[in-house]
Amino acid sequence: SPRRKTILRKRARKWIKSIPAGKNSNTIHFTHDGRFGYVANQGEASLTVIDAADDGAVDTIEVGEGPDYLIFSPDDRYAYVANTRSDKLSVVEVGSHRRVANVSVGGSKLGLMHRHISISPGGDYVSVPNPEDGTVSVVSAKDLKVVGTLMAGKGCNAMCTVGGGH
């Protein structure tokens, strides 16, 4: 009924509590199932992991400098983190909340631009724009290595998916 929807909307907008995160935290991204939220802490080169079931921080993960944007694999097994002040794509295993790799991609040493990343529909490839180089690095999710570099023009940071899906 319309009345019930109004009540649910009001509840959804209710402040529940504050959860501490790291310095200069700027974004939070949730796994597809909504269980975990990963907060990018640019001032600490880390992620704060929020457990949505407990409404609290459960872990901190060290990643590359200036973590900015992140995306999860379609099966929520991995989180891929674009770092604005390093040339690294950090890869985090969601189940253990541990960084498993820092993959070298194109330059982003000045941290002047955000880096948006995308993942192919099947989760096989991660595309990382490199605004300072004017390139896009294509990373194999299986091998955690750059398998291709595309020219895109200086300042590129918006993304489209590169690679086939299943």
C-alpha cells in the first residue's frame, strides 16, 4: 500500500550510526551481495572494510597510495582498486580481506586525476585508465598482469569495458 511504502522510505533515510574510517576517506563501494563495504582512505593508502551485517569496521587493508575508485569481480571474490598516486592497481581478496597483488599499470604519480576502472562482464579483464600517460592498461584478472595498453589521449579517466565477456 502507499502508506507502507512511505514508512519504509522514511526508515531508509534514518541516520543509524557513524562508522570510523581512515584519513581522507572519500568513497564506499559495496560487494554485489551487499555484505561488505570497502571505504577508500586516500590519506592512509588503505581500505576500511565495513561489515553491513554488524554495521561496523572489521578490517583495514593496505593498498597503493591514494586509493580512489574500486570495483568488484562479478563473483565478489576480488576487489580491484585504482590508486591515484601510484602506478599500481591493487587486487584484494574479499574473503580474507587481504591484498594479493599490486599490478603495475601506466603512470599516475602526480595524483591529479581520479582513475575510474571497469571490469569485463565475465570478469576476465580489468581496464585502468592512466590519465597522465594518455593510455588504458588492460589487466588479465587470471594472471594479474597487463596484457595490453591502448592509446586514449592525455587526461583520459572515463572508462568503457575492454575485453570479452561470457
